[in-house]
Amino acid sequence: MIADFVIFDLDGTLLNTIGDLAAACNHVMETNGYPTYGLDDYKRFAGSGVRRLVELALPSSVPQAEVERMRNEFVEYYGLHIDNETVPYDGIPELLHDLQEAGITMAVASNKFHEGTCRLVKKYFPEIRFSSVFGQRPGIPLKPDPAVIYEILETAGYAGPSGSVVFVGDSGIDMDTAHAAGIVSVGVSWGFRSLSELVEHEAEYIVDGAGALKDLVFNLKDNERQ
């Protein structure tokens, strides 16, 4: 069967944002006299929101007030340089177009701050009619809490089977989110996190490219779910 609804993570799934995330965090770190890091480090730090990214880059002894101040500096700098190096992953624009043409409802659920999430989606996918685009917002828990998934489905008025809803992401957080929401978990191998992390967090499916993801969405078999 064809999936009814596909919800995507953003960073590491639809867009390769790691260069701009790393540049912004390194700018803040260097400005404040702390060590900087490489891209592979930031791939480990990213995924749980901006504040957590900054917190992981800092020594554990740094006071929380300092973390919050640097988080705000990050958001300000990143907002000015949010799309310097960011690009969609290969085949993603075409995939989204094909899913839209097939009448599949799509949405974005990210732990990135909401304004940044919306800006990037609007810039890189202006022709895609997502039912919802949600980033981190006050009062809404971050993934892996399933609240954002429930909100997306409710906003769209979706009343179909959970086995026809797919959540696509690149991290264990995303897989845990799908499990918590009772929907199909699909891991992508091209993102920030390792294949072993996706396996450890029990991704129901793992795909290696946009073409394979399209085939899965168009041929989803609910009776194969574990």
C-alpha cells in the first residue's frame, strides 16, 4: 500500500546543515574563548535543539546562565548565516515533488528552533505544500516526545491508520519519536548519525537514498511491521 502521511526530520534528513551549524557554534565558541570542533563532532552534538548543541560543545563546568547566553549568541549568528553552506541531500527535492504529486500529505518535525526551521523549509522547498512545519517552540517538548507528531496529525485532521504514517529521520531520537507515537520509523543512512545508531534504536526500515525512500513510501506494507 502507499503511505498516507510522511513526516520528515529536517537537519540530516532533508537538508545537510552541518557546515552552517558548525560554523555558527565555532564562531560563538571562539568569541568566548572556548575550543572549537570539527564537523564530525557537531554531527554528534546536533539533534536535540540549539541549547543542547551549545551545551555539549562547552565544558560541563560552564554555568547554565552562560550556556543560555551563548545559545542566544548562536541563534543570532546562525540566523545571519543559516544558508551559507546548507543544501538539500541528493534527490530530496524530486522526492518531495513526487510524493506531493501522488497526493501524500507531508510535514516537517524538527528540534531546530522554529524560526530557523521555517526559513530553511521555505527557502529550499518553496513549492512543497507541507501540512505543518514545526521546530522547537515554547511549551512543546522536544523529540523524542511524540507531542509534535500528534499535533501534526491533529492539525491535518488525519484519522487513518497509524501504519500508514511514516516518520523519516537520521537519528535514534527520530526512531524513538516514531516508536512513541506508534507510527512507522524509517532511518536514512545519509544523515548525521551512524547506521549502528539507527539499528540500536530499532528503525523498522533503513534507506540509503531518496529513490529507495520513494519506493518504500509507495510500497509500504503494514503487515511487515515488527
